[in-house]
Amino acid sequence: MTVNGTLGLNAAASYLVSVNPTTASFANVSGVATLGGATVNASFAPGSYISKQDTLLTAGSISGPFNPVFPKFTRPSKSPY
């Protein structure tokens, strides 16, 4: 997703990331991304995964953190969530 301008989230918001074995969705914000304690959730597609890191958000500048309590992500075994 591309945001031309600012992105404002708050503690009641969920930031959903779709993940597959080769990539993950992300937001590209041209201005300020205010995270406001939003919760990050992930939806995993079926497939074989390796341990790696993906960028979830890029922005001109970032204000505040995501919720530091991340849910335990579970990869799918046979079917997508």
C-alpha cells in the first residue's frame, strides 16, 4: 500500500500484514507514520517458510511505536487462516 501523505494509527487499530513464503505486504508512507500503539497482526499463506525478516512499513518519519506486545504468530499447516 502506498500512502501519499500521513498515516495515523491508534491503540484501537490493527495493522494486518499478509505473509507468503517469498514476501510480505507493507506500507510505503511518503510523510509521517504515527503508529500510536496499534497492534500488528499477520496472516500467513500456506507454504514452506524460512526464518527471515521483512520490512512492514517505510515512511518519511515514524512517530511512536506499535504495541510492544506482539501476538504469537503461527504458520499455517494445511490451510490459510
